[in-house]
Amino acid sequence: MSGDERELAEAQRDHWQHTYGSHPDMYGQEPSAPARHAAAVFRAAGAQEVLELGAGHGRDALFFAREGFAVTATDFSATGLEQLRQAARDQGVGERVTTVVRDVREPLPLPDASLGAVFAHMLLCMALSTHEIHAVVDEVRRVLRPGGTFVYTVRHTGDVHYGAGTARGEDIYEHGGFAVHFFNRDLVDALAAGWTLNEVHAFEEGELPRRLWRVTQTLPR
């Protein structure tokens, strides 16, 4: 990681810590539409445990737990994960939720081929370089069993904020304090090399609206 990349990563970590501390309900309590879709896909595939990358304060991780999955929730914000743990206890699913403070740039603290499902809602399109994004997906591949499923969402280059704000390189733009790596289709296809690419679904979310892709890919058996 270069000095500029390290500075941006540290600034984003501080920004998210402050954001979760100041706005604990910024995303509300209802699960995202991609999480609802992912739960159905994971259940159909027979998965019993889910790893969520970038879980934040946990609206989706809590939903997976309420749906009966054993959930490991990771995030680089200790503040967000503490909110998640408290909510899990309040909702009676604390025993099904494990939280791990982890920067996604670091290797996952999980054995090879130990999971059936991984979910990441707008985690891969944060302030990560293309090289770092590939490294994250390689780690997902490592921890998934053959036949395991990865569902992720990213903002793409058709989004209204693409090209707006402060350019940070590699299609990364910072707007309102949040840095986003906007994906093009070539990057989605490159990340699916060696996988079965089941679906690239375009959708919108939020008030702008944000324009995203929901990607579902499976490890060959």
C-alpha cells in the first residue's frame, strides 16, 4: 500500500468510526434488499453459516441471524460492531452472531473451505485499490467450500456520483467524506474468473438514487 493509499484508508476508518458513533441508525433497522435476496440464495444452496464483510452496525447480519444462519460479522469499525452485538443480544440472536474487528485488507481469520456463504453490501466499492479488491475476493475464495456462494453489491460507473467530488485514482471519488471505488463491468468479470458468474443484477438504492450491481457468483464444485 502506498503512502497516499494508507492515508486515505486511515481517514476513511476514522470517518466511519465517527459516523457510526454519531448516527447509530443511519441505515435503519430493516435489512437491505440484497440481504433478503442473498438469504434466499444461501438457503437454497444449503448454507448454514454466513460471513458478512463490512457489516457495520449490523442490519443485514442481524437479519441473517434471525433467519437461522450462524453469522460471522466483520468490520473495521469497533463502534459499529459494538452496536451490532448489543442489537443481537436485544433481539435474542446473540448466540448466532460472532463479530470480528478486521480491516478487509487483512487476511480473514477463518480456515480454508470453512463456509458456505459470504455477503458484502457495498464493501468492495469502498476506498480499495483494484489490487486490494482482487485480494479480498481471493480470500473469499479461500474460505468458501466448493459450491459456496458469494453475493456482493457495488456502486458502478453509471452512478450519479461517478466522476464527482475529489478524485482519488482508479475510479475512486470522495464525496461528502465517503470514498467510493466505482466498478465497471470489466472489473466484475475479472473478479469472477475461475467462478461461475450466476447473475449481475442492476438496481437502485437510496434517495439519489445510488446505482448498483448485485453480483452472485459460485465456486465450482
